[in-house]
Amino acid sequence: MDMQKKIVMSGIRPTGFLHLGNYFGAVRNYVRMQEEFECYFMVADLHSLTTHPDTKELKENVHRVLSENIACGLDPDKAALFCQSHVYETSELYLYLNMLAYKGELEKTVTFKDKVRQHPENVNAGLLTYPVLQAADIILHRASYVPVGKDQEQHLEMARNFANRFNHRYGDVFPEPHAFNYGDELVKVPGLDGTGKMSKSENQMATLYLSDDDEMIRKKVMKAKTDSGPTEPNSTKPDYIENIFGLMKLVSSVETIAKYEGDYNNCVIRYGDMKKQLGEDMVQFITPIREKAEGIRNNPAYLKEAMEKGAEKARKSARATMELVRQAMGLNYF
Ligand code: TRP
């Protein structure tokens, strides 16, 4: 890989199905970054062990998340697309970083406190040191850019702290990792129920998954909340109507959007027609991704090759960093 390029690293949770919010919020940016940067995109299977000690579904989840990301345009020949557990150096660096991570700061992590509240019966050490493992993931490739959402800001700040602490204690090895996203293009994808953004945990009918079939997509869109329409020309739109327009802007043509904007402003909008159109445009958008993902998921040989390619690239970068790490720490006895 080109050593002049800035290094990008991000982790993908192998839990659940990708939805439209993941696509426009994250995956689409990864697809663009792989053209410009040296990219490491990792399925965080080890992280999932902190809260899902049962590993029965791991294989299926890893295959699904890889297939869906590739179907969205991630290219195993451009980016290093790999599984965390395939890069053993991660665990080594995690161990070293654990010596630089303090109990107090780990206990203060918001995600940790949330998990303690949700599952007081499973407060394991891996959960406490989750941010240390994430820092290892990132700095193992000496990445500077980490495309993540707001929910990961604190973890990233901790990664910066651990990297700086390492550099101060042992010598300069790591650049500071920072969040990276393309300008203000971090689009918010609203849910179909008029409240908040599309997310996995909320109402299933409010979220469009990339695995939803055509009938399901149409059904969900038709159920979106509307009202009887404006009675005054050029009224401001209520949130739930704004959301439907917001979704249309993601997948429909400019002409379609202009037509419904005009109808709204002239108080002749028919939401039934608008949702029918949006449903069709969503089907057009999602169907090729779903079909491609299914094809990949049913092709274990392709998936194996993709994972091996990714692991190879990630291990190469990891080995080079770990040489520097062991040297800096004085773990070189001959
Ligand atoms: N913690 C991240 C999440 O919950 C996933 C993740 C693991 C990650 N390792 C990472 C993200 C490294 C960015 C960089 O989504």
C-alpha cells in the first residue's frame, strides 16, 4: 500500500443487520475513503465477546456484516477488510496498553456505566477495558483518521490519551488518532415513525434494513406517520413530514422531490402517493444491495478469500507497528 497516504481505521460491530442509517451515516463514507486513503476496516468480533459470551451466532453475524458491507461498495481489494480475531497483534498491544490505562478513567467511561446499569450480572474485565482494546485496534495501524459517529467520541479521546501516554513513556511510535468525516455530510437518517433517527434498537417498523424484501420496504414506508396535509400555502412542515422529505432526498430524483415540495407548498399534497413513490424509490435503492449481499453470503469461498486478503494486509501493518512497539519498550533482549 502507498505509504504516503493517511491511514484510516474503523471498527464495525458484528451484531445485527445493517440499516439505511448505517449506510448513509457510515458505510457510504468508508466506500469513499477507500479511494483516497490507506484503509483498515475491521469487524470487531472480539469486542462483541464482552457482552455476548455466547459465540454460537458469531460466524453467521460476521458473514452477514461482511457481505452487507461489501454489497454497499467496500472492496476487499482496495481496503483491508478483516476480522479483529485474525490479527493476534491486537491482543498483544491491548496487553501493553492495559498497563497504561487506569481503573478510574475506565470506570468513568459512559458506555461502561451504561452496560453496568443494563447488565449488572456481567461486569467483566473485558467490558471495563473495552476502550483499551479499541485503542489497540486503531493505533496498531498507526491510523490518524477514524470515521466514527458521536457515540464513539469518548472512546476515541481515550485512544488518543493511551497513544500519547505510550509515546511519552516509551518513545514516539503513534500518531494521534482523530475522528474523521467528510465535512457536514454526516447525514441524519430519520426513522419512519417521526421520532428520532433510524436505529436498530428502536421500533422495527421505523427502520429500513438493507435485508428487507420489497414488500416489507413498501409496507414500512406506507406506515410512516402523516396527517391531512397543510391548509395554508408554504407552511412549515411538522417533524414527521420533514422526515419523509428527508428520506426522499436520500433516494429519489430531484424532479420527484421538487414535485412533492411544490404540492406541499400549494396544499395539494397527497401523502398516500408520496409514500408510494418513496416506497418504490427505496425498493430501487435497496434491492440491488440486498441481492448482492445475499449472493456474497451464499458464497463461502469468496468470503474466505476476502477475509484472508484483509487479514494479510492488516497483519503486515500490525507486524511493522509491533516491531517499533517492542523496540520502544525495551522488549528486545538480543
Ligand atoms: N466501539 C465501536 C462501536 O461500538 C466499534 C469499534 C471497535 C471501533 N474497534 C474500533 C470503531 C476501532 C472505531 C475504531 O461501534
